[in-house]
Amino acid sequence: MAVCKPVLMVLRRPDWRGVAGLPRVGGAVLAANHVSYLDPLLVAEMVLAEGRVPRFLAKDSLFGRPVVGRWFRAAGHVEVDRVAGRAAYKEAVRAARDGRLLLVYPEGSITKREDGLPMPLKSGAVRIALEASVPLVPVAQWGAQEILPAYSGRLRWGWRRRVSVLVGPPIPLEDLRNLESARAIEVGRRRLEDTLTSMVCELRGADTPRR
């Protein structure tokens, strides 16, 4: 992160909101929307500034790269094999129970929506939070796509663009524990999806779309 910081300072103006709601101790799942390849760096910068160290759920292909892979393992990030994902899920639950702050992108990839809003979410973030009994914290971000457009590898240099990150209150999950597992996960997933979409709309100054 120290290597990237000077570059980030040239590219963006940070606009961090709601950071007081970031869990100060103990495990939690941070569930963020995904608009650019820059997202992990920008959210990690905010989390580190608040005195916590984020752990990413990252694709196994990244762990296979000589330098990046060694750094990911040394930093305690969680390797996700999309074919055999059960082991990664167990490792993520274990990490959350051990007090780690996990950063998850529940869309599974950068959004493909033209308006930049979140795509339908996968259930992994909710499942991890429920099984580990840790808070599920929504994190909305907007602006990174103006620096590095979605699915692009070319930075837009020029004036510093505002990048907003909004930390919301934890998604209520306690009332779901008496429900059948699949139902509890789906209700939690819908709550997270609705909340995250509303938060992104707040950042971009647009109305929340109706279902």
C-alpha cells in the first residue's frame, strides 16, 4: 500500500463518509460494490487509515503470480478457487471468527451495468457473516471508474477526481437465525443488495431504481 499511496494521491481526492461505523475490533465482513480494478486499493486505503487491516477474498489466479502471490499470502488474504470454493468459504469463516476484517465484492466481478449500479449479488458475504456470527457491513464506493474505467487497464491521468466511499450500518441478521438456512441467506442477500444499491445511488446523486 505504501508503494501505491503516492500514485493515489495524484489521481484522486478522497471523500470518506460514515467511517466511524467501521468495526474497531473483532471480525466483520465488509461487502462492497465493484466499479473498477482500483476498488480494492481505494477501500483498503480507507480501512488502513482507520486502524484496521483488511483481508481480501481474492481469485486464486492472483496467488499464482510470483510477487503478488507472495504478498497476498503474507498479508493473510483468502484464496478463492471458483471451481472448488468450499475450502475458501471455510477459510473465510475461520478468518472472520479469528477477528479478521474481510473485504468481499458480492457481485463477483466489476458491474456490467451501464449506470454503474450493483448487479444482483451472490450470497457468499451473507453466508460468511451468518456462519461466523460477525457484522455484515455495506460499503458503497463511486468515482474509481472515472480514473480507471470498468474492465480497462488504462489510467486516466489529469485532474484529481473525487472518489467517495460510504460505510453503512451493519445489515440486520439476528432475526434471520430462526429461519431455514436457504431462506435466511436469501433474505439477507436481498437486504444487502437493496441497501448497497441505495447507498451507491446516494453517492452518485440518483434515485434508487424500483424493482
